[in-house]
Amino acid sequence: MSDQGRTETFEVGIETPDGTLPGDLNIPPNARAIVLFAHGSGSSRLSTRNRYVAEVLNAGGLATLLFDLLTPREHEVDQFTTEYRFDIGLLTRRLRDAVDWAGEQPRLKDMAIGLFGSSTGAAAALNVAAERPEVVSAVVSRGGRPDLADPQALARVTADTLLIVGGLDGPVIGMNRDAAEQMPEPPRIEIVPGATHLFEEPGKLEAVAGMARDWFVEHLR
């Protein structure tokens, strides 16, 4: 735990039927909302991109939880077989477990909850938003694959949703637009000019982080 007035940082373990998922929880002073990160495509809680976004959210007064959606064994296997990273059902269950875990923690249970999903993690985030509409208030997708979400789930998502896509990520732009048409509350789609799928170009990830912060601050009340 850090000094009063600074963001408190904790290492946590999220219990699931398949094992404990390690996570990093950051709570800024007076935080009243928390954002859970759902990475995808073989990434982990150590993703430098998501950790940067989390820092920006923390600076905006939002608590964050970055955690591994795969157990250590699954992650090791996935590095060679890629069999888990596209298992949207598995990723959805793990994210749902984390949302439920947050609701049981004394420091977190009264906070509004948002989800930040990247790549296949965005599909899991939308599935969980559909399963926990009374809990999940907002979703942001970064270069996500919402088209991989359950079509029936997409039709039930009521959380305020922002889909951020790189302007040079042509196929994914189309996938996001197709998914948006299936949602009852039309999400906002932001196209970042000059950005590819991973937003590696100078200033592009900063733009994503700023959009996400503003969206969550506005919609997590």
C-alpha cells in the first residue's frame, strides 16, 4: 500500500474453478469506479499497452484491475498452440469471475464497473456486459473483435460502449461496424487516423488512452 494521496497498488488473486488468476489492482484516492481489463491474442496483465492505458485511467481518478485471463499453464500452452486466445467462451467466464470477484471486495463493491477490452478480449467484455447488465455500466474496445461476441449477447448489451479502431486497420473497422449494427444501443465508433491495429504509431496510443479515460469518467457514475 502506498502513501495516502497516492494510488494504492495491490497484487491480488482471482479464484476461478480452474485456478487462481494473478492480477494488479490500482486504486487512486477517492476512486468511485473501477475498470477491468480484458486482453486478448495471447497477451497478459503485463501488456505494456494496457498498462499505459491503466496509468492514464488512474490519473483520471479511476481504479483499474489488470489480470491474466489464462492460468500460467494455459498461457504456456497457448504460446505454442494459440488454442486459448480465441476461446471466447473461456475468456468470457474468466472476465465474469473477475467482475463477480470485484463485487465481493469491501474496497470495490460500491464502485461502478467498466470493462476495457482489446482484440479478442473485447468480445469477452461485451459478452459479460450482456450477462451482468446491472453491474457493467460502460465498455471500451481498443482494436477489438466485437464480431466474435455471441450474437445473442450483442443484442442485449445496454452498457455505454465505445469502439476505438485504427484508421489503417481496414478489416477490423468493418468488423466493428457490423457488430455495432447488432447492438440495441448504438455504440460510438472512433476511428484513429493513421493508426494500425496495435496503435504503435507516435501519439496513437495516447489518443486511445485519452478517449477511454474521458468515456469512463463520463459514463461510470
